[in-house]
Amino acid sequence: MLPAGSVCRNVRSTETYEVMVVDDDPLVRSWLRNALRGSEFRVCAEAEGGVDTRALLAKRKVDLLLVDQRLAGDLGVDLIRELRQEGVTTTTVLMTAVVEPGLNERAREAGAQATIVKTSDRDELIGRLRETVAGGGRFDPRHPRLDPVAKPLSPREYEVLELLTRGYTNRQIAAALGVGDESVKTYLGRVYEKLGVRRRTEAVSVAHRLGLLGVLGG
């Protein structure tokens, strides 16, 4: 068993793809190691989060990153986006334990090449990885598409979202709109729900991708 933060020797076969697993659950990492055993994919490094991932990538080149969406204190899409901004081009598959509306769109925007749900069996997992390294990565169809038309934002919610994308804190948003802090929390909760996100960074990313900014003309 490879402890998180470990790395194997840089031994490479032309028929082997070296994989780094980024997941803070040791049971999931163990399952992935066992599932890929005997295939052309070899788990060569394991990380629990962004710090471990960067440290390991600095030591060696891997062919494929398997990144969990729900990391301790971080989101997989955020980590992938940051790695892309830092110049990491490694082919990446985003994993998630449950289906999430809009996840495929967020993963694609962040720079992932494919997504897969962890409940997939071994054959589906290996098949998805093969498609991905061959350049035909697929985004798991079990994740529903985000439909912003079905849940339109109110004018006030648009204003809150606009200020959020400018980097305003909750208190600054409250001051700018002349409302209380609790009202801002309520508006943000509605915005997150309608956009199918859970965090500020995700809301900003989706807002840019869907062209939701500046729609009020103010």
C-alpha cells in the first residue's frame, strides 16, 4: 500500500500509464489501486489534497490524474483549475461520489478531460480511463446538465452575484446594496441553489461560463 504523499520509482513501460490518485479517503485510494491492478494503468502516487499533489508533481511526471471532487477543505474542480493556471497539463479525470447538476460543465471549464462517478464498476472505470488517454474523454452522463433558465435569478440575486464576482465580501455586498448581512446570506444561498453550486468560487466560474454578468446593464 502506498501512503498518501508517496511516490513510486520512475519506471516506465510504453504500455503502462502512471496514475496519481488525489483523494483524502484511504479506502477509495485502496479500491482504485485494486481496481486498476492488472490493467495498463498503474497507481504510482497518492495524494490527499493540493499540497501533496503539487509536491508529488514536482518530483515526477505522471500520465493521468484521478482527482476527487470533495477533498478536505477543497474542491477537485478548484484544484484542477489552479493546476492548469500553474502550467500543469496532465490529463485529468474528476471523480465524485454522487451525481451533481452542472458538474460536467464545471469540470470541463476547470480543465478536466473526463468525469466519472465512484459507483462505477471496474470495467467502466478502466474503459473511461482508456477513452481519456486516447483523447476521447467522456463526461459522465449521470450528472444532469445545469439549466439556469429553469431557475432564473431575481434582479437582486443578479446584483449579489455581480458583486460576488468582483471579490466583495458578504459585509461589502451588504453595504453596497443597503441590506443586512443575514439578507446577503439568504440571497447567496438562493444563488448557489439556482446555479447548482456550493461555494463562492464555483458560483463565479459558472457565472462567467453562462454569461450571467452584466445582464442588468448596470
